[in-house]
Amino acid sequence: MTDRIAARFGHCRAHGRAALITFITAGDPDHATSLEIARLLPKAGADIIELGMPFTDPMADGPAIQAAGLRALKAGETLRRTLSLVRSFREGDVETPVILMGYYNPIYVYGVDRFLADAKSAGVDGLIVVDLPPEEDDELCRPALKAGLAFIRLATPTTDDKRIPAVLANTSGFVYYVSITGITGAATPDFEAAAAAVSRIKRHTDLPVAVGFGVKTAEHAAAVARGADGVVVGTSLVEAVRGSLDSRGRATPGTVPAVVDLVGALARGVAATPKAA
């Protein structure tokens, strides 16, 4: 199988634009609705899909994504069901990269070797596991790479030039730059500072650098797209789900369109923004 992540960034680069990376929580507000949303994301303009693995204690996530995870868990989502969601998605799409994002605990409980084999078989392309630093690479990172899955690392505003080599040592796929110091959705990024950080990171690696955390609108996405290889949007999509639910927290006929329409607007913002040379 071709490296879907590299192929997609190459495609976007050839068209002179950044990649749009969209995050949704698997199983939010229920399994079937999240699968329907995932299937429509590429048609709306998403280049890469991040699927959140619901977890009870998501320390890097803000209130919106925390709530999405709890909705998904209440609706019966498990790591096994999330992998089945990817497998179902792959029945109709063999080109869009899919990345699982979350925390180590559910993977550890599932069993690392079994999880990696099942994720690869389902059609997962990469992992973002935010609570495993480079010092713990033997836990999951190196086994993931051996299994043929990209391991995408986070860099932050506090990741200085001394720390970057350790962060990049076993990173693959792309580098995820967290544009704010804090949790997801907590603040609006300083777009100039983010662009400068991307440039600094790229002096250390040939990997694409995507920017996320705090990117909420088409205007934000366009601003980030000028200086980054990818734009990651999550909280605003999760909030679109929440805002469409009925009084009992269930999906309505407006749930899927709320997310798909927002992704379309984000994609237009990114597509209309030529990358800085």
C-alpha cells in the first residue's frame, strides 16, 4: 500500500496549498452518525481525517472534546468499535489517510501488539498518542513504526531547539505543531508566531508540519495555511456536532450537515490561500 499520508501531502503541495486535517471523535454522538460524518469529510474537502479514540481522562483536550468523548463512551464506543469504524470507512475510501488520536491507556489495555495489527488491518495510517514522550518510544512508537504505522509527534511553543531532535527522532508522517500553550480550543493562535515556529521546525526535518489547537474558523484556517503544510481543525467540528443535538444529546437530521458544511467552508479557506514560499 502506498504511504497515504506522504501521497496526500504531496498532492496538496503540487496544488500549492496546505492540507486540511479534520478531527472528529469516533462514536460522537453515536457510532453510526460518526461513521456517516467520516465518510462525507473527504467529499467536503478534508485531506486527512483524525479520529479521536474516546477516553475518560483526556488531559490535552479542552471541554468540547472532553464532552464529545464522554458522549461517545455513553453511546457505547470502544476502541474495538473505533477500529471497526475505520474498516467500514475503508470499504468506500482507500485513499484518504486516517489517523487515530488519543491516549495510551486504552491501547495498553487492548494490548499493544494486537492493537497495532488490528489498526493496520483496519486501514489506519498513523497514530498520535499525546501522553507518550520520546523517552517512552519503546512502549508504542517503535513497535508502531515496525508495524507500518506512522507515529506523529507533537511539538509545542515550549519545544526549543535543544529538545526538537528528541521529538523528531522517531517521528513520521508529519509533525503536529501545537500552536498554543494549553488545551485544545482554549485560545486563538498567534498566526505569525505559528508560522515562525513551523519555519524553525522545518530547519530540523523534511517532514511536513501541520498546525492545530485553536483553529476554529475558515479565516483562522486560511491564516495558518499561509505558513504551514497542514491545518488541523477539531474543536469547532466537535462543537458543530454538539450544537446540532436534541435535548437528550441525540443526533438530529442537522448533525451531519452541520459538520460537513463547516468542513466545506474551512476547505475553501485553505484552498484559496497560497502557501508562502
